[in-house]
Amino acid sequence: MKTKLLIIALSILSLNSYSQIKFEAGYFIKNTGERIDCLIRNVDWKNNPTKFKYKLSEEAESITAVIDDVREFSVTDHIKYERFTVNIDRTSDLTSELREVRDPKFVEEKLFLRFLVEGEASLYKYEDGNLIRFFFKMDNSDVEQLVYLKYKSVKDDNFFNVKYKRTRPKIKENNLFKSQIFENLKCDQLSFSNIENLQYKENELVTYFVKFNSCKGVAFNKFEKEYGKDMFNIVLRPRANFYSFSYEGAGAVDFGSEVVPGFGVEFEIILPFNNNKWSLFIEPSYEYFKSDVMPTDARIRRMDYAAVEIPVGIRHYFFLGPKSKLFLAGGVAFGKDFNSKIDYLRTDITPNALISDLEIDGTQEFFFMAFGYNFNNRVSIEFRQNSNRNLLSNYQTRISDFKGYSIIVGYNIL
């Protein structure tokens, strides 16, 4: 079953999944100043690009434009990039990689910076993986990075600590960006009190730059991503579970397979990049499995398992059309059983008389993988395969194998 699931998953991955990433109306400006109105492939870039694809018409072949040839480009009126040669500090914020210097380490690079606010004071963003840097520009001045970085300080004025080398580096912050904003974005209605608690975060910086341009009474543009109507979903998910259970200890027993119902409620949040193709979800669900062993010589007679399971995972959509999409999902699930038991015939004490319960491991953790189809963001069907679980991990000499897969139907109520 696992092999079949993997083959199907790879087949889905091989499909053309770019239908939702469309060529949309936009323009770009060449180094010569010539403006080209065209259709630009809107990838909804998470990381700032160095190139993009465009078409001169719907029927035309796509062409790749690179950063060296383009001064500026825009698509859908919500996304605009401009090319600059800037000094950028790429110092990591990871504690293990922090330097012991508070000053930034600038490197000159040619970058497309994304507009957040365009006006007398313009704000830009650069993102590359975990690295996020903000830049600003006043009228016709050069673009400058707003400086914020973490660093390690080993200075310690405590004589005892210094003498016996018991100093530990402290994590400090260089908040130079606050002084940069205060010195450059001056307006009668704004004071340092508006800046002192400012965080190096997109929403807070955008708010301040909007306030400044409004205070100056100048025209400005605020670029905001287009969020779809369905960025958060609550989905009812009844299912048919195909479970089987086997045991090895004092003899081997196979309980066979059972089809049992289950029910869950999924909470999904669509991630705001790559045109809504990625999401995170959590799905509390109730699972139940009960089976009896028929042979009278079996020492294991009954399996009764009930649990609340909470799968947490990530999903990737492959758009087939405006209302139709396939998806792959995977993650880890955590389970907690309720009064579950395995009846065990103790023939070593009194033959065929005393039945005792084997204790099931109360907490379970397992992986899952799934693929499915969603229509109109309303109804879906999913096939999910779970990894095998040993419900008797509390015992050294007894091994159980609880495995299964599910067919899940979803209905989005939000």
C-alpha cells in the first residue's frame, strides 16, 4: 500500500502544477527607459526574484527577462519591484551564527527590491529565505538599508566573572533603524515617541511610512498583497477507516481488517505567497477500532481501541482550473487513547478462566501522507496512509502492528 501511495504521489508531482500561476497584465522598464506593456507570469514571489517570464500577448511564447536588463517591473498593480545597487547586511539572526560586532557587514549587490510604500518616503523589502531586510529612500536620494541586527556581547564589568572566565555572551540588538527613521522622516505631527517602540517588522514599518507621507500631505501608494476570500477554512471531515491489527508475543494473532467510521474537523490556513498553493492544517479527529479473534486457542481475544488523534501537517495544491485542484499532504499525528484495552487470556494461571487487559501505550505518534482532490474550495475527497504503530510499546516481549488508511470526505463550512 505504501508503495502504491508513493507512486501515485510522484505521478501527481509530475503534473503541470502551474495553472494557477498565470500571466497577468503588467509592465517592465528597460535600461534604456523604454516601457514594455506585457503579460508577466505572476509567481507571487516569496523571495525577491532575479528574473521573470513575460509574454507580449496571450498567444506569444514566453520570454525571460533578467535583472541586468530591467530597471523596474510591476504586475496586477499590487506587486512592484525596482532594481537598485545597494549595500546589504546579510548577518544571520541565528544565535549560533551571531558575530561579536554590533556594526553591520555590508556587501554591495544588485537587487530587485519590492515596494511596500511609494511616496516622498518609500519603503522596500528584500527577502531571501529566512533573511528579511527593509530599505528606504527619500525623494531622489540613494536607497539605504534600515539597519537592525543581533550580536553577541562578551563584555562583563563584574571582576569575579572576568577573572574566572565565567562570562557568557549576551544577545544584544543594534536598532540603528530607529535613528535613521527619526533623522530622515521628520514631520511636525511625529516625534521620537512614535518610533521608540517600533519593531523591525513589515506591518509596523509600513504603518509609520504611511503616517509620514500622510503627515506631509503628499500622494503615496501602499502596496498590499491580494488575499483570497478563502485564506482560512474550517472543514468537516467524515471518513471510512480501513484498519488492521496483529500481535506477536505468546503466540501470533491476526485480528484481520475492519472498516470503521471516523470523524474530524480540519482548521486550515492558506499561506500568503506562491498564489495560495501552500497551507498548514490541524485536524482533531476521533478514531475507533474494535475486533474479536475467532479461534478458541488464541490467547488474545479482543481488541478495543478508541482515541482522539490530532494530525498536524502541510498541504500543497496543484491547480487544474479556477475551481478544480489536486493536493498532496503530509505531517505527523499525535494520539491519546481513552479506555482502550486488549483482552488477554491467562491460561498460565487458570486455563480458559481469567482474562486480563494488556495496557495500551496511552500516547501515540505517527506519520501520514495523503493526496486528494478539491472542487470549488467546498468539497474534497482524500486518501490518507498512516505509518504503522506499536500499541504495546510498554512491553518488551510483546509487539503489535496497528496500521491502516482512510478515505476522507471534506465539506468546507466557512
